[in-house]
Amino acid sequence: MNKQAKALNSTLGDAVAFLSSRGKRMYFPYGGILGQSAEARACKVNATIGMAFEEDGSPLVLDCFRKGINLNSKSFLYAGSFGLPQLRKVWKDMELKKNPSLKGVKFSDPVVTNALTHGLRIVAELFADSKDELVAPDLFWDNYELIFQEAVGCKMRTFNTFLNGAFDASALEKALLQPGEKKLLILNFPNNPTGYTATNEDAVKIVSAVKAASDAGKKVVVILDDAYFGLVYEKGVHNESLFAEFATLSENVLAVKLDGTTKEDYVWGLRVGFISFAFKGASDEQLKALEAKAAGNVRSAVSNITSLGQHLAVEAFSDKGYAKEKKAKYAVLRARYREIRRILKKNPKYAESFEAMPFNSGYFMCVKPKGVDAEAVRKRLIEGYSTGTIVLSGLIRLAFSTVPLEKLTALFASVDSAIRDVKGGRR
């Protein structure tokens, strides 16, 4: 049981008897990303938040979403547990356009969720029992642990994420082949916290690893967390979802795609996401049954997802300026990514202080401090340099999505200096 859950249970005293076993495992992650972000709130440079901001510090928002606030009265009606039919159709059409490999592949219509976190909870409740195991890279978003392990009671097994600068598919295969008839596998590209997306070569090896497990007779639920889909900044990177490959891989493999407007369309508070299903040989009836399972879960938890948000999404996606505006916002993040590459290349001395982990996409990149504790560096950055960062798995995560181009040089100089301070015992 997580130590924060234990602390809460201790605070409750005798009242802990009212809780279920799952209730006893539940906690709010004060010491995780949210807690660290709160500590950095007053910093001049805040590289903690999984959102994106313009160069002037205002939210990076598409005008077609902003102006859509003036919606008609239908936006105040229930949307239904499956989601607005029009939005479901539009999103599926967009999935096909963004992922040409899905042409001719049979997969379910998307069911609308309260963004991706809710989609993950649906997956956990539909597919994960306490005897099951979630396989995840050891560099993962901490909410996976809260949802699958603490809320649902599913065991977690992690594998080494990187080997020689690439995704460690051999470690993945080894983890999947461990004892147990059924495995849940979560793949998050671009990855949070590292900002890494599988290369084309990685993708082939990842699919091969899952195929090996399915050929060994294991049932594998592959969960594709595509929250940051489309934010790829290098050639040779797999720029489609792996959903297409897993959708037709094996009768033993169920592919579940989680995506949404949150990061793709820069509307973090809109809370409109989607869940889709596929497996080799699936009939229309079987896919409809999975949709009904997901919608039933929605109804049992929140009845239905925000109608306002769904109508706003429909309006924005049909706006003639949508594609152009989205491309412009992507360019803002890509420019910051390229500037980071330039900074690292221009300052080889930084290699004495930290190792830049592989990154090629998304909102983040990570550095691994050399010879010092990452948490000590994080605190030194706040106290000595008014700079907020996040520590996960011994790495310092830098959200360049929130840092203006002109402040990136100072950000990396501060990280380097803070590491040297900690090494030298300076406070």
C-alpha cells in the first residue's frame, strides 16, 4: 500500500473501518506531479505543467475553440452515455485521416470519455482484476499507478524503457512472457515524462514483442495512450498510432485506443476524450458490445460527458480555420524543441552535469543528473533559481510546452548550475 494512503488511513483512525479495501488504497498524490507543481507555482520559470503556453505566457489555444463558446441551446441537453453521435462520427473520420494505416481496418466507433484519465479508469475497470498485471515502461505517468494499482488493485510490472538510446523492446517482451495467462500493456507515445515516441524501427520490435506473447497463448490487452498524438518533431519517428498494427495482430490481442482533444487540440479543461476497440476477426456485434460495456461504465460513474464540451468540439472541428490554427500551435512547440537541441549541442559541458534522455516529441524532455539526487536538484532549482521542474523516477522532467523560447537557455543553465551546487554542497 502506498505510504500516502497509509498516512490518510492513520489520520482516519477508527473511521477507516468505513472504507472498502479499495478505499483504503486510495490517496491523493500530494508528493507527485501535482504537489511538485504547487511548490513551483511562484517560480519565474515554471517547467512543471502538462499544458502549453504562448511566448507571452497566455494559454496556447486555437481560436476556433475560443470563439465557439457562443453555442446554441442544444449544448445544454444530455449528450448520452455513448457521446454525441455527430462527434463520434467526426472523431472516427479524423482518426482515419490521421492514421492512414487504419484504412480497411475494422474498429469500434469511439465512445466519449471525460478525457484520457477517465478512459484509463474505464479500461482498468473493464479489463483489470486483482490477479492481473499491468506491464508498463519504468518511465511512466504516475497516474497509471494510482488508477490501476491503487484504485483497481491490479499488479504492476515495469520494464526498462531505453537501451542504447532506443526503446527496449526486448525488456518489454521479457515482461510480457512472465507467468500469467493475461497481461495488460500500456504504451504512451509521445511518452510522459520523457517526450519520446517510438521510431519506425522501435515500432516493428514492439509489435513483434507483443506477437511473441500472443503466440505463447497469452491474452494481451494493449492500451495505447495517445494523449500527445501528432506532436512529433523528427523524421524516422512512427507518426501514427500503433493501434492499427495491434488491431489486426492476433485474436489474442485486444487493442484499446485512448485519445482526445486535451493535448492534441490544446484544450486541457475541455475534458473530451475517446475510447476505441479492435481485435483481429472482431465482428460488428462484438465491437458494439465493447462500446456498450464502455458506455455502461460511463453511465454508472458520471451518466454522460459534458455536452457543452462535445458541442464545442464539433463546432471547432468543422471550422475552416481549424487545420491552419492547429499547425501554427504545433510550430510553437516544435520551435522550442529545436532550440533545446541547439542549446544541448552548443553546451557540451552540460554532459558533465546531466544526461539528456532520448526525446523527439510531445511536451516534455528529461535529464538525468549525474552523481546527485534529482529531488535535491529540484528543490535547489526552486530556492536558488526560481525554476520549477518535476522529478519522476530519478529524472528531472522539463515541460518546454510552458517555457517561452527566450527562457530556454536560462532554464538549462539553471539546471546545470543547480546540479553543480548540490555536488558542491552549496545551498
